Amino acid sequence: MKNAYAILRIMIAAALMALAGSVAAQQNYPNKPIRFILPYAAGGNTSILARLVGQKLTESWGQPVIVDNRGGGNGIIGTEALLKSPPDGYTILLASSTHVLINPLRPTSYDPIKDFDAVATIADSRYVLLLHPSVPANNLKEFIAYAKARPGELNYATPGAGGGQHLASEWFNMLAGIKMQHVSYKGGGQALTDLIGGYVQVYLPVPITAIPFVNSGKLKALAITGEKRLAALPNVPTFTEAELPGFDAKTWFGFLAPAGTPKMVINKLSSEIAKILAMPDIKEKLNSQGVESFISTPEQFAALMETYLGRYAKIIKDANIKLQ
């Protein structure tokens, strides 16, 4: 009996020591390099965002941030790589809204909500409705009337099936009560080129790609998502101003950690990222990339993902969207 008590005391002491060590490790976080997994090809918006935040984290904490691009499979390959990493805050994922949008279209090996701990959003970007000048409509009301009179005759471009622009465009179709045909490209550059050339009539991209062509008169911009007008396109009304309230499609970017990451680490990361996003130079750099600083708590980010999953799962079902 005495031996049993002695063994129990040793086990309790060992558990307490392990717990103390774990708490100390969390309090000393970070004490080694942090890796950002980007589930997209290098050179896009996520690479720019990751390097902006990573540089500031390195300056604040004195630990290098390594950017690791793992593109492919609409983000699935890089996301699966994250889930093979320890949930300790030293490997996190920079995801976009596609993280939750892809699941209803292509079943994944993970649950986009339950298998991750939300850390923080960092930026979001709106969409602007563009028309080729040959379409005889100068405002949203005129365009919707024109499209309703020609169901299935107008073509809209996207940089890929199943992405945010595809689903946002279908959402717009449903809210406006119109039917346009989807033309999928392998990137936004070709989609924009064909819109300018008149091979498609409609495109709903992020504003940064549209600004020079709208200002030069090569394309018409009818409305922009969001609560207020964009400073770079001051003459383009919001969808609410243009009499289509409720269409608030955006794409967001944010950091996720594997489920089970210590809350102390999550909160420390989230708090530091919020400080970075509030810096004037970071806001300016984000604006120059056509995106806006977007600060949230882990709880707010988790709620945002739930909202997006529910909203777009319904859009996918109602529009009968399928990936080929």
C-alpha cells in the first residue's frame, strides 16, 4: 500500500511538473521561428500580406517568420500540411474565405471549422461589378433590367470555378433575379483581358484590378460591395446606394492554427497582429494592394467563418454549383 501511495505521489508530481513546464513554454512564446503556411502559389495577395505581418512580428518578438507556400487543390494541400504540425503556435495558416467555401463543393479530409482555432483576420477586399462598354447600361438598375430581358445571354467571368468570385457572382444573380452564364478562367488576368476584349460582358473582381481600366473608360463600374464608397473609385456607388441592399460579398484573409493550440498562445498572437494592423504604414500598404485592414478577435473570426459557411453552402445548393 505504501508503495502504491509513493507511486501515486510521483505520478502527481510528474504531472504538475509537466503542467508547469507547459505553462512556462506558453508564457515564453515565441522562443523559436514561426512558420506561416500559405495554401496558395507564391506571388499573390496572400504572399504580400504574410510578409507584411511577418516582418512586423519579427521586429516585435525577435523571432524570424518563415513563409511557406504550399499551393494546390484550392488550398487543400497547404491546409492539410498545417494539420500535420503540432498545435503549439509555431505553425499557422494564412487562409482566405476559400477555406470555408471549398468544403461544400469538394469534401475535404478536415472540418474547416472544428479542426482549426481561429487566430485573427488581417484584411478583406470588396468586389466591384464591371461591364464591357458594349452593354447599354449605365447604372445597376438599368443593367438588371437589361439582363432580365436576356436570360442566359450574358457571360460573366471568374478567375476559377468554386472560388469567392464565382460564388459571389452567383449570389448576385440570385439577389438580382437574373441568369448569366459562367465562364471560368485560370486566373484573373485572362478574365480581365477577355472582358476588355468583349468576349465576356460582366466581371466581379477585387477593386485593385479594375481601377485603371475604369478610370481610362475601357470598362464601366456600376457598383461596389461594402458599406461606403471606395476612395479610389469615388463615383462608383455601393450596391445599397444602387438599390440592391444585402449584397455584401467580400473576401477575407486570416490566420488559423490547428485545433487544440493553447489559448494563451492564440491570444498573444491575436493581440500582436491587431497592433500591427493598426499601424499607419501597414494600413497604407494594405490599401495600396486593394485590401483593407480587418481587425478581429479569435471569437469574432470563428463566428465569421460559421457565417460564411452557412451563407455560401446555401448559395451553392440553390444555384446548383458543382466543380467539374
